Amino acid sequence: MELVIQKNALAALSKVRPKAARAIRNRLKSIAADPFAKHTNVERLKGVKDGFRLRHGSLRVLYRLDRNAGRMIVEVVATRGEAYRIR
């Protein structure tokens, strides 16, 4: 699947420490390569069709899969307290 990071998520990712941002990007790339496999620290979001959450320390990355277009769209990168309020 193609990995698409929305503008607001990209801006939030640029404010994260470089080492953590690199780790998050690598995890997202590996998930996009096989999105339907079992990945650690990834959970399905309740109430969001094809929505998932990646946990990396205190950060949460919320993304959804667009099966028709073959895209994995990263929508939110935020701390635990903020991530679910933004959505």
C-alpha cells in the first residue's frame, strides 16, 4: 500500500525528536508493506471504519486504510492525551 501522511500529521511529526520520528516513519513503512498482518502496538479504532492506532511511547499515530485506493493515510500524530480529542 502507498503511505500517505497528511499535512497536519507531517507537521506534528517534524516536532518530535528526530530519533523517535525516524522510528515512527520506519514502523509506518513496515505496516504499509503488509497492513493486514499482526503488528505490535497496533490496535483497531472502535467506531472508525478501517481506522487503526500505532503506539510509540507516549505518542499515538492514528491512520486509516483506504482499501479501494490502496492507501494508508496517516491522519494524526499526537500525544496520548491529545490524539483522540483531535479525531
